[in-house]
Amino acid sequence: MTIGTELLLGHTIDTNAAELGRALGAAGVEIVRRTTVPDRPKAIADAVRAALERTGFVLATGGLGPTKDDMTKKVVADLFGKALYLDEGLLKALEARFKRLGRGPMPAINRNQAEVPEGATVLPNPRGSAPGLWIEDAGRVVILLPGVPSEMRGLLIEEVLPRIVARQAKDGGTRVVRSRTLRTTGVSESALAERVGPLEEALAPLSLAYLPSVEGVDLRLTAWSVVPEEADRLLASGGDRLKKELGDHYYGEEETLLAATVIDILKSKSKTVAVAESCTGGMVGARLTAIPGASAVFVGGVVGYDDNVKREQLGVPSEVLEQHGAVSEESARAMAAGAARVFKTSCAIAVTGVAGPGGGTPEKPVGTVWLAVLVDGNTTAVKRTFPGSREEIRARSAQTALDLLRRRFLPGHPSR
Amino acid sequence: MTIGTELLLGHTIDTNAAELGRALGAAGVEIVRRTTVPDRPKAIADAVRAALERTGFVLATGGLGPTKDDMTKKVVADLFGKALYLDEGLLKALEARFKRLGRGPMPAINRNQAEVPEGATVLPNPRGSAPGLWIEDAGRVVILLPGVPSEMRGLLIEEVLPRIVARQAKDGGTRVVRSRTLRTTGVSESALAERVGPLEEALAPLSLAYLPSVEGVDLRLTAWSVVPEEADRLLASGGDRLKKELGDHYYGEEETLLAATVIDILKSKSKTVAVAESCTGGMVGARLTAIPGASAVFVGGVVGYDDNVKREQLGVPSEVLEQHGAVSEESARAMAAGAARVFKTSCAIAVTGVAGPGGGTPEKPVGTVWLAVLVDGNTTAVKRTFPGSREEIRARSAQTALDLLRRRFLPGHPSR
């Protein structure tokens, strides 16, 4: 549960929730529901009560500060029928903290942060003034953590996860939730589903999720509530089976960027690469250079936004621009050849298109993009019509350009 | 309600929830609870049922895709006791979409996206294959939107908010939560707080939030639960007062990108610009060309990752590279001059630095970046040492480069 009116108003994006999801999943805790409530006693009480009825185990962040709108502790103590008492040790530590940070004597308002529900375990918070609390009674557990992300994270790792893991060990071995993500690009979600769908039953008990974005479709396999060795075994065999089915569309796992895959391939083949970009305006170069060590293969690029640049810097012939236009197969091919020549590289990528919102014509509507890839003097070019906003069209163009270069090095590519 | 196992696992950060909070708050809707559930029929059904009991009005995103893990529509139709029927109009539109995007015939798996619960209003989604649905019966409303953020946003603005506002107007008058955001860059949060702090009381009843990021610090004023005219009046006067205090650090409002501000300035001064990038690898060009209409001022760029490119394409003298290195004031100045000469522009931006993680030295540690800006033959250069990861250093470099060009056109700039 995440507590805070600012979360519901959307002024704060709830990154704590995602972080808790990852950390608890890795420790084998399955989260069955997440609830966000405003800083109102009744809303907090109703939600904690319902959550306790569902699972008996609630982790809540937020509402532990010193100000009036922070009321989580009192509400949860009431739910458990416990009074709050002033913890003298906590009070001394709080006062010492204010002194150490040179903030002068502690304001009276902070005293209530040293109040603790009877029987609760205090989880010390060296990063802030609100400690965490572990409240447990009659088989029901509520853990309260501060909402400040760095404080929440510290308490989670140092205090909460060790207790959860120890508890699971007592219950006889730890069960975990683990995932493996396989990344694809250049193929639609529905085309993937047609390929992969027949496999879904064989993958059980792993669950399979499709996660589409402008970069492509990620496939996530998850093993739920099994011992770690079993999770790893299931994900290894199920993932490998799935990977085989994905074929050439697969380019990496987990957080791997396509640009990193491309750079690894070019390194292994001792190639170098240059880029010639029009509608992407530098995005392909930016993606390649985002990867540490890109300098081993990436030499440079020309952003040819103006046609004169395409002519003068990249040597695209005036006749090509006049006869076919800047967004054409001929231009894309000439741009790639120009980049390879100017930068003396063995590979080159060229992108030219209509990103919109203006500039579309009946023959070349917004979203029309020509992409060319040169490898050792041999150029392939493709046309795509991308949907979406200017930003999406540009992002899809950059991703597709990198993907075309990647595919040139696949064993079965027609250019081989 | 946001639906998706990946949200609970924390693999996806729930930005839709924040966006819905902001949009609905601005339309005067108070969100009393947010719930996230996994892609499991029982979990979805339980949560929707409980939410309907609380308020009678539920907006849910996610789980409308074509694959097996997308089951929201079926579950909600069952809750309302409605059957699903195949909407022939939707089916035709879907098939046309596949054709238009050149993806060949629509896979059979997508047919279920044209299924609609009896009596539901279809909210057309021109950005994707899953339409939104407005299901209303016996005073209970469930709105279903796709989880893809751009599709969710489009449907929210074009279909959902107008219906909600019309409904409120019928109920007689509205109180709203409205915000105004002022954007700054090139100044630290604490320096801003010293400037702005004394103003906070005078700004009441508006609340003031500091939102720092690698792009700069946004300041958000919010008016709470007042009638629309009062909110607008408070935000106009309070915002203008705050803006005055921000001085030269202010560059725009709301979602305005610094690149858009720079392009507006260059347009109004009839200037043109080119870029020469090393460590940013194309990011400055990408940011400028992200703005529709950039072509009026942006001519092109050279990504000079390799020193040979700096020499050959930008004319940086070999002596400069040998004596001072590629990351130096002299190199940055020569790169800017080279870009202006090659692209025949009145303005140029150059960036050269050590983005890390490798490549740092005691004299030039990771994070050292030289930036140069040329306007009408007059070049200014500055050195920065940025903290953070490779990605952060590059993002700060690109933002600072644009900001330096912006500041050159301020009335009080020393170069005037």
C-alpha cells in the first residue's frame, strides 16, 4: 500500500511501488494487490483492514512524517487496538540527529516521530527522522516504511527483506517469484502471439506476458512461488524453448538495449559504423553512443536535416533529390554510401523520413520512412510506414535502423 | 484501476496512474483510491466489484490487448451480466488499420479486439488496435482504456474527459484542482529555494512543490478544490510573481522543452544553428529535431566521436587535439566554429566531454565536459563537471548546451 494524496493527484509518480514489487518478488513474495489511498484516516483504515483480511500481510509506505497530514501510524495502531507510547531511546536518537545535521534543537513537532505502538518492532532509519515499524499480532502483520524513496529503500534492504527471508526459511525453504525477459523487435505483438501461442501450454507453470512498446515487444516468463533452484531451471528451459520460437526477432534479454547488441556484433566482426540521419536528427548516434565502449566501432555521423547537407556533406546527387525527393530509396542508399565514404567505415546506417506532424503528402504520408544499411559496400534498403506521433515515428525509425543492421549479420540473411 | 502483473512485479513503473490523477484532478474528479491487480480474472473481478461498491465509478487501464493474458473486457462484461458481440464496424476498422500500416492481413487473434459488451459505448482509438469502452448500467460506470500510455492518453483527452465534464455540468458546477508548472534549468534546487522560499507565504493558498531532475528544477503551484475561475486567477497572479523571482533561470511552462524555447528564440531572431557533438553522440540534434518545425532553424550536425572526424569534418587543428586533447576549451571552440562554417549557420553548439564509465584521468575525471556556443562569430565556452551515470552526464550535457545558447540571447548576457 502506498499512502499519499500527491500519489493520487499524480504529481508524484509512484516509483516506490515498482521498487517494492521488484525487491519483494526477488525475495519470493507475491504481491496480490497494490492500493494507493489519500492522507485521510478513514481511507487508510478501510484499506489496511481489507488488505489484512485478504492476505494478513501488508507493507505500507508514506504518512510517517511529523506534519499533520501524516497519520498512518496512529490509524494502524488503532486497528490493532494498541496505544502509542513515547520511546525514550528513539527520542534521544532523533534529538542527536538534529544536532548532528546542524539544524539546532529539534522542533516540538518532531516528538511524535518517537511514538511507537505497543509491542511494535522499531526498524532504525539512519537516513531520516521517521523509523520503520513492524507491527504483528495474532498472525497479522503490518510493516510501515517512510515514503521518501531513499529511506524506504534503505529500510527495505537492511531491515525488512532479511526478516521476510528468515521467516520463509522457518516455514521450510524460500519460495521466490523470478522472471526472464526476452526482447524482440521488428515484429508485431499479434504476429508473435501466433508464433508463440501454441507453446504457452507447454511453458506452464511459467506465465507468459507480452509487453509491447515503440521499441518492440518484450516477452516475460515468470515462475511463481517455487524454490529458487526450480525457478532457475524452469526459466532456463522455458526461456530457451521460447527463444528458439522467436528466431531472428530475438535480440537480447532483460534490459539489453538493441544498440548494445549491435555494437557487440560489430565488435565481434571487427566492423566500424557511421550514421547519416535526417528525420531522426541524431537519435541513432545517440543510441549507439549511449553504450559504454561504443567508440570501438562507432566513428561518427552526419545529421543532414537540410537537403544541402545531404548534398554537400554526404554527396547525395542533386538529381536524386530532385527526381526522387529526400525521402526515397535512392536518397537513403546515397546517404548510407556517403556516410561510409566520409567516415571510412565498413558499415553505415541511413534514415530519411516524414516524422510529421506537417510535411506529409498523399504519396508520402506522415510516417513514411526509408532506411538503408550498408555492410562492406553492399546496401539494403526498406520502406516503413510507422503509426503514432512525431516522437513515436522517430523512435521507431531509430530502432528499426539499428535492427536492420543487426539482421544483416544473421546467418540466414538474403544479403549473405 | 491499473491492470497488469508487470505493474505489481515492478518491471513497469505505473506512469498511467499518475497521468490519470493529473487529468482527472484537473477535470474536478477526486480519486478516492487506486488499485493495481494482476492479469487474473478473479483478481480483476474482485477489485472492480469492490470499487463499484465504493463509488459506482471506475476507470481501468490495461488488459485490452489481443493475447491470452488480456482479459479485462470479458471479466467486466461478466460483472455487468452482458455478453460480448462482434462489432462489424470495429472489425472493418481494425482490418483497415492493418492494411494501412502495411502489416498484411489481420491475424485471427486480433478479431477479439472487435468484441464489445452489449450496450457499451465504443471509444474509438486511432492510435492502436484496442478501442476504449464506456460501460454503464444502473448508475454504475466502468471505463476501460488500453494500457499503452500514448493510446490511454489520447482516449482520455478526446473521449473520456469531455464526457465527464459534460456530466458534471449537468450536476451543476465544479470545483477543480489545477496546477501551473514553471521550468528552470542551470540552477540548483537549494539555490532556487533560497530565492523563492521567502515568497511561499505570499503564494498561499497555492501550494509550491520543487521537482528536480537531470533537466533542471520544475516549480509546481497548485490550487486546491476551488471553482475554475478562482483557480485560474490564483495561478496567473501567483505564477507571474514566482516567474519574476526565477529571472533568467526560467525557460518555459508546463511540458515545454528547452529545445522548443531555443528554437522559438532562433526563429524570432532569424538565426540558423548547427551542432558538433562528441560525448552526446547526437543527443543535442535529436532534442532540437524532436520539435515540430525545427527545420526552420536547424540545418545539420556532425557527430565527431572519433578524433579524425573532429579533424576532417570539423577542421579542429591537429595541434589543438595533440596539445589540449579532445576534451578542452580549445577543441570545443574549434568544433563550434567548424560546425558554423561547414553548415553555413549563424549559430553553433559544440559538446565534448568524458561521459564515462571509463576514460577519466586525474585532470579530466568522468563528468568533465566542455561546451561552446557560437553566435554570429562570437564564441563563449564553459567547463562543467557533472555528477551521475554516463546517461545522466550525457543528458545534463545536452541540456546545458541548449541552455547556453538560450542564455546568449538574454538581454543582460555579457556577450551582448
